[in-house]
Amino acid sequence: MLSVRAAEATSMQHAIEFKKPKVKLFFDQLKKLMFDDEGKQIIPAANIFNVDETGYTVCQNQGKW
């Protein structure tokens, strides 16, 4: 089944910056924050939240095609 969908806008800056070395750097830094030298988790799971970013945009809305 086919349907008409809205195009998702992607800012040029996000597209340019999304490369393997940058993603690896992000996760390496996240690991340093979340775990100590022995691999024990410093931040408890109860303190990790999923935040909805609706309403915050860094790119223009493209509308429907």
C-alpha cells in the first residue's frame, strides 16, 4: 500500500556532521560520563530520561511533496 507522506527536513549542518568519527567521539565521551574506570555504572538507570524534542527545530519544514 502506498501513501502520501510529509518529507522530513534535515539541516545541511546535521547531514555534514553525521560521520563515523564524530559519532564514535560522542559515544566515547558518553561512556566516560556514565561509567567509572572499573566499568561500574555511575549514573543509575532511574536518572536516564528520554526527552521529546517536539517544538524544537534546527531546520525548515519542507511540507508535503
